[in-house]
Amino acid sequence: MGYVHIIRDFASPQEGISRTVRIYTPDAYDHAPDQRFPVLYMHDGQNVFAHPESAIYETWCANATLDSLVAEGRVEPWIIVAVDSTHNRLSEYSPWDEPRSHVRASGDAYVRFVIQTLKPYVESVYRTRTGPEWTAVMGSSLGGLISLYMGWRYPELFGRIGGLSPSVMWGWGRFFSEWTRHTRRWSRIYLDAGLHETVDPVGYVMRYGEATRDFYHHLKGLGYGEHELALVLEPEGHHHERDWQRRLPLAMNWLLS
């Protein structure tokens, strides 16, 4: 079983705040001191790991899932870096304003924190592999949107992108008009949602199955091939941690293998 190290009050100068960062190192990290490891960055860090200091409700159990996949020989060991969200989550995961919900975007500051402060720290302290093939980013809902945004905006840094129930309808579906061409970088993009998944947290109905399917076809139309792009629509899927936990083995197996 790997180890989860929690760093509290990790400074984010780009945002003018401090964050909690949780870093999982796989069992092999200690047993193979000459080995370097790929890195997966995840959002909503308090919901990511099976750990006594995680959120009190269901979590993704990403550490347990990865341990199982490694034990089965389906993926190699990865380091997972999970960043807690704050009370300002809607804003910090928004690349663009969402006028229907009166949310002002501050996602670019969060992204700059990850790439300018957190990622260099991780690569200086831990034995990592660098390059887009060995660096992944994953999240759900608005965390899925900001993951896709990071992979699109910085394809030279993040080659593996996981969007579980991604909020691609955010900002009147602006991502459809922004992502207009293949990045021509090494890419692997995983998308999923509940087929009939909807949620209305901010004053309008967000239809995740429909929007995720449309975004998949949008990317296909830009030239992304079957080896670069996966879509899973779960018939009974809902907008909840337990549903993302259930689909995580499939997501990790496809995205990280």
C-alpha cells in the first residue's frame, strides 16, 4: 500500500492563498529507489484518497484503485498529487465566467499555481518522469473542465487528460468555440458521464451525458483518433463521488496504461 503525505498551508502566490496538497507515492517508490515515476495531478484533493483525513463522505479511493491496477499488472505505479479545493471552488475551477450562475472565473490563477509552483516543487522533491506522456491531470465536474482546459492550454505539459462528468457546458459552452484544432501533441483524453446525468446547482439544468457526448464528437471532428480519445456513458450514472469512484478503475486503466 502506498503512502499519502499531506502538506497544509502550501502557498499559492498566484492566487494569494494557501492550499492543502496531498501526495500519494506508490509502494514501489520506496522499494525501487533508482526508479522515476509518472505523475497524475487531481483536483478536489479532499475527495481523492481513501485516507482517515479525507472527506467524511464517499471519496474516489484513487490510491486503492491504483494499487489494485498495479497489482493486476494493468498499469505501472504513478505518483498522485491531489490539490484540495476551497470554498471558492466554482470560481477557481472556471476558465471563463458563467453569467447564468454569477460566477467570476479565477481558473487561470489556479492553473498558474499548478504549473508554476506546484509542479516544479513536485519535480524537485520527488523522483518523477517529465513530459506530456508521463504527466496526467484528472478531475470531475468543474474539476473535469479545468483538467481539459489545462491539457488544451498546456499540451506540452499534460498529455493525459481525464474528465469525469466534465462541465463542458460552462460559460454557454465556450470550450466548444475555444478548442478549435488538434494540439498536434501526444494526447490521451478520457471522457465519461452518466447517460442521463443532470444537476442544477446554480440555477440552470446541466445535462452532462448530452454535453460530454457532444464534446467527444467535437474533438473527433478536430482529428483526434480512437487511440487518443475515449468516451464512456454509464446508463445509470449520477453526479456523485460514488459514481466517479465506480468508473475510476476504467478511467485509470485507459488513461494511464
